[in-house]
Amino acid sequence: MKLLALVRMTLRELAAKATIIILAAISTIVLLGLALAVSTSVTQEGTILQLFGQQATPPMPQEELVTAIRSMQAGLAGGLFTGIILFGIFATAGVVPDALEKGTVDLYLSKPIARWELLLGKYLGAVVAIFANVIYFVLGAWVIFGLKCHLWDARILLSAVTITFMFACLYAVVTFLAVVTRNTPISIILVYLYLFIIGSVLQNREGSLYLISENTAFRAVVDGIYYLLPQLSAMRDNGARQLMAQEMDWRPFVQSFLSSALFFFGGAVVLKRRDF
């Protein structure tokens, strides 16, 4: 019950800041654009996929049309993932630092609640807020593709879980940084630095960092850092494969789950030992 209360409190805090509402508004605008853009037209030669009333594909049999729409959905999910990562992190990065401010944290710690429970409640509250936005967008896209393209594919609904899981893995890193620094801007900068620079360099380490040295120990350290962090690129690629009804590699998801658990545990340990 204490954990649920913390989650509800976190959701109210985010709603009061209007950041989550802004995310929902952006999702609504994109959905309205999608509803206006996509449609299909049946001809004697096959079905045509249309964008803003203009023919976008030649007449296709149903199997090819399904593949084309799934490809469009995969692109849409990729855009949603990017938007959620960029705006979602910005919107929720202050949850933990705000809770650790002098006065606020004293109030929390005066209650019969463990520090790890406080951290978990804040973490889950942020993840639930993002999930609500993701499921709103995905449900809207599912209905639009169903009504206008006559494809009711449950895979796009499953993508809501996949995208939220990817965010949750990254947000564990944000939570750890927030506990260590107790500073929202620094946490955001460090996470964006990982997303745009460090993650890409590590992902392509064979053509970059490996060139620095052929030393086995050095390369082992580089590999260790790569596997210590959530594998967002690999999970995103597999998310697209999920929507395309292709076989997925679940190893990046397992590795990222273990990584996020480690970061959250590290944040809980730091919080437990910190004096306020």
C-alpha cells in the first residue's frame, strides 16, 4: 500500500508540472495527423495505400499490403521510442532529485518507509506515467490503422509494452544518476550524452574503440562497459522485428533488464548510506 501511495503521489506531481500532459498533447497531434494521412483504396488490381489522398503504392495483394502497413507501423513505433526517450526523460528526470531535496526528503523519511521503497515508488511512478502516454498513442494508432486500413494487428499493441520496457531500463540509469548527483540538469545531460555519443561509440566499438589498442584487457573493459549499460539500439531493432512479425533476439532485453536492476540496486545502496 505504501508503494502504491508513492506511485500515485508521483503521478500527481508529474500531472501538476504539466509535462506529462504536454506529452499527451503531442501524441494527440501526431495521431490526428496519422488519421488524416493514411488510408487505403480497393481497385480491381489490388489495394492501394494512400497518404493524404495521394497514391503511395501500386495496387498490391493483401499480403503485400499487410507487410507495407507493418513497415509503416514499425517506423511509427521507432519515432515514438525516440520521442519518449527524449521528452520522457526530460519530463521525469526531476522526480528523484525533487524527492531528495532538503525538507521534502525529511518528510518522506519521517514516515514508516524504507529508503529503497521511496526510490522504487518514485521510479515506478515515472514509468507508469510514461506507459500511460505510450498506451494512449499505441491504442490510437491501432484504431486508426484498423478503421482506415482494415488491419487490426495486435503486434502494435505489444509494442507499447516493449517501448515502456526500454524506457524503464534507461530510467534505472537516470534514477542512479539522480541519487548520486541529486541534480536534474546533470542527470539529463549525462543520459543524453550516453544516448547520443557514448552508446553509439560502444555499439560500434569494433570500428572505433578497438582501433585504439589491440590489447585483450583493454577490449575486455570496453566490452564490459557496453554490456553494463542497457542495449537500447539492439532492443529498438528487435522492436521493429516484432512489428514485422519476424523472429526476435531476446538476449538484449535480458541483458538490459539485468543492467537496469544493477543500476537501481546501486542507487538504492547509495541512498541508504547518504546522510540528510
